[in-house]
Amino acid sequence: METANAAFDLLCDLQSALNAALIFLEGKERKGIMDGFLVFSSAHINRAAAGYIFLRRVPLLEASKLLVRPCIETMFRIHAVRSKPDLLYRIAYGEHRQDLNLVRPAATKTGEWAKYEAEDEKVWKDFQQAYAVQFPGHSMEDKKLKAEEAARAGGIEGYYDCAYRLYCQFTHGALRAATKSLRTDHLDDRTMAACVFCGLDTVAENGGSAPDLATLQSRLFTLP
């Protein structure tokens, strides 16, 4: 059973175009850290969208909703970096600190934390040096970039205030989501379509082939 509406049909076409654009880039050398981040982030959206489409067709509608928030959050980061490129460093710093917090408890118990921390610090210093060489004009602020900040920096804070907060309830197992009393069916497909378009536009800007980009954009902006 397939969801028969314009937003879902558009989403399927967008995901197919994004997948083709990513395949086009396979084997091509990346320019550096920035295009690597943008393209891999777009590929993350592509995988989630493919899973979402599969689940909608089964149909497992409630399961598909769990894939919406990751796409929204990835879209925030893409828009933020495209608007303010030096925010890429803050994203890297946030992930670096998160990795340390993940490893610290287990490594402390086994007595390996000091060794791990020293090795990780060297890897991080090497990254900082490479980043500074590639982006000499960027500020390098050791501060995690939060989702709300990323959305605001990218000019799409409306998605944070509405869609992101809404789909967080599915991710965190809120009672309304668990009891199926939170109904978002009318928003799911169009929200995913916006995320996938972001990925497609980003990949196209970084060398991917997307001949139907303008047509797909027009369809997105004219959804009923």
C-alpha cells in the first residue's frame, strides 16, 4: 500500500535524485573537510529517507516517524554551515567532546583513560592544525553547536520551533507518541521532502549531478 499524495510522490522523486547525485560523486576526490562534511551529511539524509519511504510503503507509518527528526537535525547543520562556514569547527568540537564523554566511564574503570585521553588529544590537535591551514579565516571556538543555534544560523528556526520539537516526541518516546495520539501524518512527507531537497541542493552545489533540481524545487515550493 503506497501513500498516494503529492508530497509523498515528490519525496520519492527527491530521494531518487539525491541517491543518483551521490552515486555520481563516488570515486571522485573530495576538496577537503567542508565538502566532505556536506556530502556525507546529505548521504545520511538519503539513507534515512530511503528507510522512511520503505516503511511508508509497507505500511509502518508509526515506525517511519522515528526517522524524521534525524533528517531535520542534519538539515539544520547543513544549512548552518552553508550560511556560516566557520560553524563547521563547532560541530567538530561538539562531536569530539561527545566521543570523550562516551568513552570516559568505561576507560576509567579499566584504568586506560589517561592513555586514551592523551592519544585522543594528539588526534584532535592534528585536526585543529589541518583545519586552521584549510580555513585560515575561520574562528575556532571550542563550543558545541546546539540544534537550535544551527537552525537559527541557517535561517530555518521555524523548523526548530515546530517540526523539530514535534518529532522529538517520537524519538524520546513521549506518551502521546507511544499511544499514537500524536497525529502528524499530514506533515510527515512534506517535512522529509524539505530535508531531502536540502541534501540534493547541497550535493549539486558540491559537484553532484542533479539535472532536475529546478523542477523538483518548484514542486516542493508549490505543494498544496
